[in-house]
Amino acid sequence: MVTSPIRSQGFNSLDILQKDRRSLLTNVNIFGKGLNLPATPLFGTDGIRGRVGDFLTADLALQVGFWAGKVWQEVASGCGTVIVGQDSRNSSDMLAIALSQGLTAAGLEVWNLGLCPTPGVAYLTGATDAVGGVMISASHNPPEDNGIKFFSAQGAKLSGAVQKGIEAGLRSGGTNAGLLGACGKHYDRPELVKQYVESLLRPLTGVINLQGMRIVLDLAWGASVGLAGEVFAKLGAEVICLHNVADGDRINVNCGSTHLAALQKAVFEYGADMGFAFDGDADRVMAVDARGRVVDGDYILYLWGQSLRKSEQLPGDLIIATVMANLGFEQAWTKLGGKMVRTAVGDRYVQAEMERTGAMLGGEQSGHILCHHYGITGDGILTALHLASLVRQSGVSLAQLVDQSFQTYPQLLRNVRVEDRDRRLNWHNCDPLTSAIAQAEAEMGNQGRILVRASGTEPAIRVMVEAASPELAHHWASELVLSVEQHLA
């Protein structure tokens, strides 16, 4: 049974008029001349992302679609199909239409799913004969942002080489000889999302029954509405859904995986066994136990890793994590006899390291979890299903499993908004900031750890300080945030 304090409503799929393609291409310069492109790389840790109407425009999306189409044609040695999906942002229709125009102008066929989680696009790209996939979403970012995420024919994040090929086309311009004669077609294919839902349920149906479990889901007004609740209900759970409407004005606003207060409150109010919060495109998830404690990606990796290890499904007892993973998690996993390899922040780096090492489990503290037994990319709904199933198999509560796992080191993460893209991405050249970091590292010694980086998904500098005591972490986090504000913001 699925209940929701807020009534669901439908979401209109795209309606691209094929007859308008020629007029659109006539009025928009498709070859990048005149685009105000930044000097810094367009692709961040998760595709191209930015403020709509400023950096991210229909003009840019159209041309990105065209050059992505040309690169995919080279990789696939011919024409083919591209899977396109989107989240609920108000700008997603506009960007999906523009991107599809560019792809069809390049000669590719577009299958548009409409509202769909990012992992759904990845799965369907790999499960069909598509040459690639594209998701229009800015994940956990606020409503005014949006992004363009790409997937290879296998459903994996695009390699750096392919991304560079797309960007090279955008920056170099080209010739329009024979362009309009090669146009592909566009089709709305929302029914394909059912295949993705079936892929989530298939490994668990008949194996796990969640009957008797009360679970709260925060759907963040985003791509998982009308889908995640039904998936849990089909496995027998009693489900209570929050923010279960596709709402482009409110996606991620004080809800979802980055704002857990509403979920924590609902878990208490409904006496739930646990709760899960997804971000706007549902490729990440954060959990809350019955006591209201946050169960982040580190805990999920540890608990899932233990389960896979016991069933001899974790080669080399290896987990791939990022530099953000808590030291307490690493020490506990090593004490069990496991191994951990850290990567740069970003699930694409985790995925690449998993492929290199043959690891089957990896992810990020923020809730991107990849388990190659079930899929090639991070999937918030899949992760939540398997964590709930793991709890049911254990015979104890999620809270008890957390009690038996590990103690985290105090870790503070502060975000400082830095609008200037060049200053943000070149923060290493800011001598006062690098000197402040060096001083903090020297004074903390082996009692702490510092990570300062430019976000690949938001206009922000992220400052993370992990220390043996909360006081030490708070002191140095405050010092470094002040330095960023004074010299970069």
C-alpha cells in the first residue's frame, strides 16, 4: 500500500514538432560560433551543469546535441538511437527539445522517455541497441539549475576522451554541408520506463518480502515520483511518500537527499522502520533509521559490503570509495580484513576504478552507490531496495545494524558559493588559500584530514575537515571557509 500526504499528478511528456526542425536550424547557429563558452572545461564531474538562461541555454543544448550525435556516429560507425530522459525542472522540457533537435540534426533517432530517473536512462541505453543516452537533470541542485548527463552505449558514464570530442566540436565550429538531408526522427517512448522498473524488481521478487515494514520515501518533487513508492509496495512494504508530485518549482527545495529534516520528522511521526530520501533524478539515496539517525553512503557501503562478503560475492573484499569517505569507515572495513581504494569525488571516477580493479561495490558518502551485480551506474531506488532487503534478511532493525557497524570521525563539510567559474576552478592558484590549507594541515598533523575542492556540480568551493574531535574540525573548517570567502567569493 502506498499513501501520500500530497496527491500525485501527471507529467506531460515532450511534444516535438518535426515540421519545425528546419526553421529552428535556420535560426540557430548550430556550429558553436557565437556561443559564449567559458575558457574552463564544459564537463564537470557529472556532465554539463549550470544556471539555466545564463551558462545553460537552449542554444548550447542544441549544439551539444549535434556534436554529441556526430561523436556517437563516429564511435558507432553509423547512425543509431539515443535514449533521452529528464527530471521535473521547469527548464527540462526546453533543454530536452533543444538537445533532441541537435541529435536529430546530426542524423540520430531520439527515443524520449519523459520523466524518468537517471539510472533508468542508463539501464535502457544499455538494454537496447542505443548508441548513447542523455539525461536532462541537475541532480540535487536547486530548481534554477539544470544539466546534461551522457551515457555510453553500455549505460556507463562517458569516457573523458568522448567528452573531449564533444567539446572540441563545440569550440571548433564546422560546415553545414548536407546537414538537413541527414535528419533523424524523434519518438516519445514513456512505456519503456516499465522495463527499468522490472529490472529493479526482478532480482528481489520471490526472494524478499518486505511485508510488515513501514517505509517513508522522500521523492524530492523529482524524477522518482509515481515510481519509487509502487516499487516498494510491490515487494509488500507499507509506503508513505513525501513530496510525491513532479514539481519543477520545488524540486530539491528543503527536501530530498540533501535536506533530511522532513524525512526524519516523518519517520518519527509514522513510527516507520526506516526512510529513504532521493535527489531530483534519483541516482543517489540517503537513509534514516527508526531513531532518526542519518545512514549515509559510507554506512550503506559497509553494510552491503558485509552482506556481499559473507555470500562470497565481493572479489578481494574490495570496496571503492572516494576521498570523502570517513576515516572511521575505512578503519572498520580494514579491521574486518577488507580493502578500500579511494578515488576523486564523482561516481564516474568510482565507476572507472571499479572497472579497472574488477571491484563489484563502490560509491560515495553522498549516496551514489554502484553494485555491479545489479547495474553499471549508481541507482538510488535500487540501493534503497537492497538495503531494505538486507535489513529484512538480517532479522534485526536498521538501527541495530548501524549500532554494530562503526563510529565515524567528526567530519564537517562547508560549501562556499563562488559564482565566478574561472576563479572557482582555478582556486589552486589562490596563494592565501593554499597557505591557509598548509597551515591547517601542519597544525593538525595526524589528528585530522583536509579536503578543499571546486564542486563539479554546483558553483561552490567545498571545504571538508575531518578531525579527532568536533572542536578541532569546527575550528579549521571555519578558518578555511573564511579564507575562501575573503579571497574567492
